[in-house]
Amino acid sequence: MIRKYSKNMGWLIIKAISKDLAREMIIKNHYSHKWNNGGFGRYNYGIFKEDEPDVCLGVAVYGLMKCPNAKIFSSNNHRGWMCELNRMWIDDCLGKNAETILIGASLKLLKKDDPDIVAVQSFADGRLGCGTIYKAANFRYFGFHYTIFARVRRNGEVIHQQIFTNSTSPTGYLRTNVAFLLGECDYFKVKTYRYIYPLDASFRFFGKQLPYPVYENGEFPFVWIRNKALIKERIKRILDIIVP
């Protein structure tokens, strides 16, 4: 547990919380309302006011990278691994500085809880900004890539591109790609900014560190050209498997 004093917020407590509580808070409060059961929540930390120690007002969720076996860094620790800040949410009542306090304190707790974590990676969603909180927390910046999203017209649901292309999740693949073939979605792309915080002096990322980006946010309309014939064939194969 770590105690931190804030002039505006008083004494705060940052401590480990259960995975169940972290999942509940993220699904309820995070703008994505989504949780990946496969990789999220190896380590979870909450922030509390000291005079209300049972009321969790924010959570930082650390877990596996999307591709945990990717060879994208080196370290002298042969057991070393890089985890990811999968999700974070802070109640507005705590103010803006609470995000930096939660990140900084949770990184210290994370290093104690698992000394084999050599770095933490996180991605800033360009719809919200370019990752100003990571700059404030002394993360290093390693550039951006574009991520494609779909917005379903009938209900406004926003879907990540991965669901359209990952056939290891058969029902998700079917639903999203039928919507694609029927023309039920609008597509856009956003910048996804990569930030890394080293926890080990020997850590080296296989990418070039860059100056922090100029502030920007927003969505960019996108025309997604895909092979419809191939998608239809895959849908047929999946249907034959799951509906014999």
C-alpha cells in the first residue's frame, strides 16, 4: 500500500485490489466498457481516499501484451517480461492529477509484486488525446500507428478491427463480418500512441524513442477495402464447424 498526499484531494491510498473488482469497475466506467478475459488483470491497483478506504475511485489494470511472445525488447533478466497497462479509469471527483498519482504509485507496487517485469507498455487512444498523462509520468514515447474501428449504424457500437480479422473467435468473426458484407458499419481510423516505462536498467526496446507528440485527438473517416469473396468463404467454413 502507498499513501500519497494531494493538496486538492487530501490523503490518498493506492493498493492492490481483486481482479473481480477491477473487471467490474472497468466494464461499468471505462469508455470501452470491455474486458479481455485472456490477458487483462494480472495485477490490479485501486485508488481510495483515506477517509473512505472502502470506496474505490479508480483502477489501473496491468496484464499481458496483445502478443506476449513478441520479440520487441532485450533485457539481462532471462525471465524478464514486459506487461501492459491494459485499462485505467479515474473518477472525475479526484481531479486530473489523480491519474499521474495512480500510475506512479501502481508502477512502484508492480515492481515489488513482480521483479521480473522489466518494463510497462501502454497505448494512448487518439480519440481522447495523444497520451499527455504518460508524459507527466515520465514514460518514453515510441511513435504511433493507425487503428481501424467500425461504428455500427443501428446501435452506435464501436468495434475494433481485430474482431473482424481474428477467426479464433468464431462467433465474433461471424457477427462483425456479416455486418461488413451487409454494409451496416461506418469505418474510421485513429492514431494509437505507444509509451513505455522501463523498470530495469538493462531494458532496451527495439524501436526508436521519439520526442513527445504535439497534442491532437480525433477520428479520421476511412474506406476499408477487403476481399469480400474470401470473407464469405471463411464464414461458410466457420458455419460448417459450429453448426454441423
